[in-house]
Amino acid sequence: MNVLITGGCGFIGSFVAERFHKEGHAIYIIDNLSTGQRSNVTVPHKFYEISVEDRKCESIFQSIAPDIVIHLAAQVDVVTSVERPHIDTQSNILGLVNILRCAQHAGASKLIFASSAATYGPYDQISLTEDLPTNPVSPYGINKKLGEYYCEKWKELYNLDTLCFRFSNVYGPRQGSVGEGGVVSIFMERLRDGKELSLFGDGGQTRDFIYVKDLVDAIYRGSNSSVTGVYNLSTNTETSVNRLIEVLGSKTGEMKVTHLPPRDGDIYRSSLDNTRIKRDLDWVPIYSLEEGLDETYNWFLQSKNENQKIVKKQERKMQSKLWRMLKPFGENLLAFALVAVITLNSSELLLHTGMDFKLIYVIVLGIIYGTKQSSLAAVLASTLYYYESLKDGRDWVSLLYDPDALFVIAMYLFFGLIIGYVSDKARRDNKRISAELKGVENNYQFLKDVYADTRKVKEELQRQLINSKDSIGRIYSIIKKLESMEPEEIVNSSVGVLTTLLESDRISVYSVNNSDFIRLMIKSNAPQFDLPKTMRLSEYPSIQEVVRTGKMFVNKTMDASLPMLIAPIVHDGQIVALVSVYDIAFERMNLNVENLFRVSVDLISGSLSRAFKYVGVTKGDRFIDDTAVLKTEVFLQLLETKSSAKLQHNAEYVLLDVETNNLPVKSISERLASSLRDSDYVGLIREKIVLLLSNSNLKEADFVMQRLSKNGITTRIISEDEVYG
């Protein structure tokens, strides 16, 4: 199976990755590394550094098609949830909903959600069962409870199996000091470093500690079972803090414990009943507290050297940062000293040459370091100028009123500030451009990774089906024809792909926008296959339902006015087009054909999504700056695609030459924008603006020309020969 783990670089997630890899499954990890570390995961895996609430997760899910999703990514600090509830909600609610949506769209069979004992809230009784009313008191507990509710509803609404585990206090190697099991890791760190332990209250307060490997075993069993709903995941054993200290003391010898007053709001006793999970998953915790603490303490001892290396590395970074901060001041003072020596010892030479080394010093410092150092240089240069004047016998009071002296000082300050400002602005602009370039590079790399994953899935699909009935030509068609990064080429190819797969020569693609109308993009070039170029959705309730719900339509009533099959093409959660098949024979209308159609349209949707994202990333290379006008090479490539579509599917189009009247390209583009459809294109050919009207004949082009004329834009119909010259 393909197993996707959110928060897979964290404490629990890394153990989950190891367990599933050991069982032979492919591991994929989503983690923003806010608390996790890449070094935690030592097994082969594919990693995506991204937050779970990011919309890009959709592309990842579509490319890897996970069978199981284990959602562990979360904000786990209760104190943070109280002080900054919006941060907790962003990760624990928005992130969960995004992952649920992605899992549903990608066809995952199951999602496992990490909930918490915090959903119960304060209870006087112990051994809490799943059917008890919940009353969480912190935003963290509230959001975990709300997450369980979302999982329940996703199963009801979208038939996505969800399993929620309410973790008790998890502990083990690689754990940080934040979260519900943090007391163990805090004690471990202090014992390792020879520090005293801080004990709040009398130490009689209890918790239900569960070792991480026992917890991971339950997660694995849950992924391979049919159970759904909410389960406690615990040992059903109370362990007091005093008992925890006693076990740790047996490993380290004498310990110093400082007793502090109890903390407000702390639950005194806590334990979760695990009867249901033991019965339904045939699971029991294997590790005793002593065994779990042994492995945990050994890991903390081994990690000490690593922590020391990290501390030393951080110290070197701080030293390097301090040096970089002080270096400009040191070089400034050194340069000033050099200028002072030259000025004070070569006054006669400088008088003959007319060179003012003080001004040169100010200008150079401004160019190299900017305003801060150039201002300091101007002050130092002014001080040196006054010193020279005093040395020559001038009275310092008279210098304060001397216009020449004031002019020199003003000149130093003026050049220092102006050149420093210009230098700083250039640095800021370079930094901004570098940041934008880095963002584009990151997007490009992300799309490249997703594309590589998709190719891998397609190649695996081809290998799996290579020996099945008549699959070679069909799968080959899908793989090769949908690999383009140009949306128009994919739309054009989709008709041919579906014709081959479904053995139908009557297929159409209509574009969808936010209006009541859909417009024909392309159709098969079959005899007597005429379709309206524009359709009103309100006149076709069945088609309108597909746009509203996003679900495939099957014409089970054999209504002659409707296609046999309709499926939506989705991009970024929005329906952008409808693919329809009109003439499948009644005897061939079975689940196999329906599934084949659904899978084919999903592949087309995935290819279009990648193409749209690629177009977005490369927008600066496709369009003339700040306009919707395509560059020459891009427009010519588009024209070739349209020509091919015309030959294959008789998809008409018309080219118009736009009279510019020497107006700027940007002005022409803005005037054209209000009169064109989304499917029309504007390009620049040999300094001329050319308009391409998609799926239009001469009569329709004449209507567009009249509309443009009313807006003061003169056009004429031209041939492809005129375009190519």
C-alpha cells in the first residue's frame, strides 16, 4: 500500500513510518518541520515539506494516490492553544479538513486521526470509556473533539472510512518536552544533564502512560481492519508521578527533587479504558513502564552527544552572526584611520591634487555598506575636517558659523545619506527579487516532484496492466497524450484518449465558469454530431447537478437529449470543464465502462491541474510584462495546437489582426480584456497584436468584430499565412 503520514518526521510519526516500512509498504510524509526533524526518519520515504493546511496537498494526494492516510500533524501544546487559539485552530481544524478533503478526492480507503484524552475534560472518575460525555476545557481539547466530529461526518457524507484514536500520555525516544507525555521527556533530559527534578504537588497525581511502540502497533492494526469510529488508545493503568520518579531513580541512583505548589487546572487522576480497542483490534500493550523507560532513557543518553554538537553549532552561528555585525564597524574605523593618516600627513600633496579623501571615504563606505556605515563615515569625516581646521589655528567657535565649513560638513552628510540610501534600496530590491525567484524555484521544484511522482504511478500502472486484455494501446495513449504542460494540448488530446479507451466517436468537452452557461471547447469530428456551442445549465437539470455536486452522471434512463456519461474536470477543488460521452451502446453500459471513464477523466483532471500550475509558475516567461498578451513563441505554439485540433476534430477558430494605432501593448490588452472570453487568446507577432477566437466561425467572428468596434478597436480577419509571414 501507499501510506501517507502527516507529521511523519515527528516523535510518533517517525515510529509509524518505520513500522509500515517494515511491513513492506511505500511511505510518503508531509511535514512542515515546525517540531519534527528529518533525521528522525531513517527508512526510505518520499518527503514533502509543506503544512497540512496548504492547498498544495491536493496535488500530492493526486500524484501518489495513498491507500491509507495517518493524520498525526498537529499543534500539541495545550498552553499555546490557550494563549494563541487561532494557531491551534489553523493546524488542528483547517489542516484536518484539508487532509480529509484531499483523502476523499484521491480515493483513499481509510484515514486515521490522532485525537486525545483532552477531549474528555475534567472527570472525578477514572478509566474513562468512549461513551462518556465529553467536556474539553482547552482550545486544544475542543479542536480535537471537533476533529472527531469532522471525521464522523466525512464518513457519512463521502464514505471515507475514518478511525479516531484518543491517545493517552505517549512517551518514548525522540520525544520533545511539549505535549501530553512531555513529563517523561522533561524528566529524562534533566536526569541526563544531572539537574534536579521539579515536582508540582505531592506527586500522587496519575497519568496513563503508553509506550510509543505499543501505540504504533495499534495504529498499524487499525489500518488493516474494518473498524471505524472513536477508540481510546491507552494502557488503562494509572501511574503516579512518584512511581515514575522511583523507576527513573533505579536507573540513575540518587536524584534531587524540588517540590513546588500544585498547578491550577491540573487533573489529579487520569486513565482511559481500553476494553473496546483490545476487543475490536485484538491488541494489547506489550511494554511495561520499566521496559519503555529503559529504551527511552538509553536513547536520551545516546542523543546527548548530538545535542552537544547542535549547541556548539548554534554557538558558532551566533559567533559568526556577531562577527558579521561588527565587521562593517571595524572596517569603517580602519578605513577612517587610513584616511586620517593620509590627510594629516600629506596635506600639501592633497592641496595640489585637489582630492578630498574624506569625501571618497564617505562615498565608498556608502556604496559598500549602506546608510548606517555611510552616516558614521560622514560624522567621522566631519570630525576629521574640524580637527584639521583647529590644527591650522582656526577657532572652533568661528567654525560653527563659517559657511565654507558648514558647506563641507553638509556635503559629507548629503553624500553619505544619499549614497547610503541608494545602496540600501538596491540591496532591498535584490533581496526581494531573490525571494521571489526562490519562491518560483520552490514552486517549480514542487511541480517537478509531483510530476515525477505521477509519471512513476503511470509507469507502475502500465507495468501492472501490460499483460491484461487490449491494455497496451490504451494505457500507452493515456500516458503519452496527457504528458503535455499546455492546457490546450491536453484538452485536444483528451478527446482522442477517450475515443480510444471507450470506443466512442462522439465526445465533447464544455468549459464551466461561475455563470449559468457552459461553452463548447472541443468535440469529436463525427458525422452528424452537432452540438450547441453554448448551453444554459438551468435548462438541463442533470448537467447542472454534475456541476453542483461534482459527481459523475450516468444516463440510466436512456434520455436521448442527454449524453450517456458526464464527468467533471476539477482543478484546485473547482469544476472547470465537463467531459461527455454520447453514443455508448446499451449492452456496453456496465460498471467497467463507467469506472474506465471515471479513471480517464481523473487522469485528464490531474494533467490539467499540473498544466495550470505550470502555466502559473511560468507566467513571466509566457506573457509580455503586466499584460495578458502572449509572447510570440508561446502564441505560435498555441496556434499549432489549434491547427492540429482543427484537423483532428474540426475545431474552428478565427484569427483577427488588431489595429493598435501606435498605442502601447498594455493599453490594447486592457481594452480587449472586457470583450473577450476565457477561451480566447491575444498574442504579439512581429510587433502586431493578433487575436485568436477559439471555437468560432466567420459569422461569430463578425459579431466579435462589431463588439470590439463599439469599444474603439478596429480588427480584420487574417489567415494563418499572414501570421507566419
